[in-house]
Amino acid sequence: MLLTLGLTGMDQATEAALKSSFSDANERLGFWILQTEADADFVIVDMDSMYGPMSWLRLHAAGKQVIGLTAAPRTQADFLLLRPFDARQLTSVLGEIGGTQAATVVAAPMPTPAPKPPVAMAAPTPIRIPEPAPVTAPAPAPAPTPAPMAVVAPPPPPPPAPAPQPTVAASAPITPPQAIAPATAPIAVTPAPIEEPATQAIRNTAFMHWLRPGALTGRARYQGGNGPEIFIDFTQRQYHGPSTLKPLAEYFVANVGLRDFEQLDDRAWQTVVAKLGAPLPLSRLQWLGGLLSGEGKLLPGYSPEGRFVLSKWPETEREYPRHFRIATAMMKGPSTIAEIAVSSSVPAADVVDFINANLATGFAEQVGGSIPPSEAGKSGGLLDRLRGR
């Protein structure tokens, strides 16, 4: 069974690289044909380009199967081709799709043939079978005695934590980056700048402080309140935790101190993450912090009368289905909050929260519009801390 593949929504260099990889991949597979977008059943779309999401929306409405080419670990497309790609990765994706299609064909029920009319047969002559000699069954062997179950003694309880000493050096379990790191590679702390009075009212400043690049290094476990565990690699800017963001929202409400992070050495880290899934980018948590920080009001330093635009397509979260419509409206060009709300049919407060989240991660920017005098000069405070500058 031959399958058809098309390419769209990408620049010429990406298209040429894909065609070259496809030629190598199809030499191994042999059941794909490269066609135009209109004639193909499966289409590769560059989701990281400006027009990629628009192409996905159009193809999805036309009933096409879309293979999303993206550097993000997730995509709204039916299949994922991670960037950077090569012939081996493309072979794996196309082979998986081909196997799925073949399984669908094999699973289809075969038609039941019409029954044939019975054929009359003469009754067979009975055959006399001699009675078999009785067989004496051997005595059953005695059942083996099961070995006693080994009991593993529980590990001794951890020693009680020492009482904090009055000096800073004795109470801090995590050393600054300037100090010589011991063998366990503890979390290093960069001194935080003094909080500005205007940002004291932002509820998530404390937690967002620890997420910015350079604030901490190393690996740690964090869990607060009734929320789930998250394991953060501050050096690699990744974390292991739930795939959804809403269960982590309470972490951005309460203040979080350095002692709330449990330091993990390499051995403990490898033991924990071996049971978890693939790591997620720490920028997702910064995005969530920006989403929750304003509560329907723009971050300091931005004018409600200004025009906003997305500089690149963000990875919209499935938990927030309205965000896809907002992003689509903002990709059309600089627009006011009211214009985006009307174009996306989403309340203005949700539009503002989405803009804040993408301002915090550098995906959105304001074009024109005056900044109120009372807010002038503040954009370098909270927003820079959200972005990690």
C-alpha cells in the first residue's frame, strides 16, 4: 500500500533538507510517494515558521493528517517530527505512520463466505475398538517445601535535621556560586537584587525569582502545599513533573524560600528521573507565572492602549483552548487588546493574561502606544526578572 506525503509552510532550505532526507528514508521504507500538498494524505508542516500554524489549521479543516516539524517536545499536529531532523528520524516517523496504516488494513474484518449446501454421505460402518488396559497412575511426588520469604529490613529513619545556627553560613545548606563546589554539586545561589516597592504586590515574585536563569544551579526537588512533586535541573533549564500546568498554579501564590528546595546529588537525581518521563523546558513555568501574575491587568511598563503582536508562534497549552484563538489573532499583526478580544471572541481579561505570559517569555512585544508616566522605567524590574535578565 503506497502512502502520499506533501510539504508546506516552510522556507526553501527546510524543504530541500526534507526532500533529501525523504529520498534516503524511502530507500529503506519503499512505500511512500512525494506529492503536492493538495494530493497528499499526509503533509509535513513547519510549526515553528510564521505561517506554519495557519497551514495546520487549514489542513486540519480539510481532513489531512499533519506531521508537525518543531523544536518543541509537543505539537497540536497528528504526528511529531523533532527539529533538528535527519533521515533516521524521518524514517522512524514515516515507518511508524506506515505501520499504523497497515495495522488498520489488517484489522478490517474479512467477509464471511456463503455456506455451501450439505453433501449427503453414507453412514460409516461402526468399528469395534478393544478396551484399553487399565493404567496405574504413579504416586504423586511430594510438593517441595517453599523457601522462606526473605525479609528486607526497612532503612533506618533519617537523622533529625540539625537546629539552625544563628550565622548565615551555618544555616544555608546551599552555597553561593563563587564558593568551591563540593563533590555533591550543591545548588549555587546568585544574590538576588533588592525588591522594588512596586513589585511587592505581585504574588508570584518569590517563586519566579528562583526560576530565572542564574538564580540557582544544580538539581533539586520541590513540593509545596498539596501540589505535585517537581524535579528541577536549574543548570539545564529543565524539569520533570506533571505534563499539565494547572496543578502547579498554587506554587505561584505563596512565597517560596531557598530552604524549600531539597538538594539532590547526581545519584539521587538519576534514581528519581529514571521513573519519570522526558524533561520539560523550565520556560513553561515562567510562562505560567506570567499568565497568573497580572490577574487581568498588564504587567508594569505596558500601556493598555498599546498594540501587541507575537514575534513568533508560542507552544499553546491544551489546558487553555482559548489561547490558540488569541495567538492566531495576534499573528495577523499589531492590534489593541480590544481588537484581539473581538477577533478571537475571547474576554479581554484572558487576552491580557495571555499577553503577559508571552511578554514574560519573550514571544510577544508591544508596538507603539504610550506608557503611563507612573509606569515609566518599571519594565526593567518585574518583567526582566520574569525573563531572567
